[in-house]
Amino acid sequence: MKKEYDFSKAEQGRFYRPIEELEIPIYLDKKVKSFFVKKASDKNISLERVINKILSKEMEILKQIG
């Protein structure tokens, strides 16, 4: 490690991203992922879209039951 670093040309906040914009990966079990990858492929849509549709429907069910 250097004894001293030059930060005179540094840009504050250059790599900052608000938490709302942060994409967090979600890891699925292999069995679950392969099932939904097949379904997405059969319907010619993305895995992300399939998972989002399923989770949206689950959210609606949970809202209805309180």
C-alpha cells in the first residue's frame, strides 16, 4: 500500500446508486429454475417475466386473505 494517494481528480459519488435502483439477484433451486425455464421456453417468454407473473398473482392472493 502506498504511503499517500492523490485524490485531487476524484469524483465524489461516481459509483453511488440509490437503493431503489439496486438489482438484487434471486437464486432459485435447480429443480424450481429448470421447471420455470421450460415453461418460459414453451411460451417463448423470458424467465423473469414468468417469475414476475407468478409472484404478482401470489401477492394478489395474499392481499385477499389479509
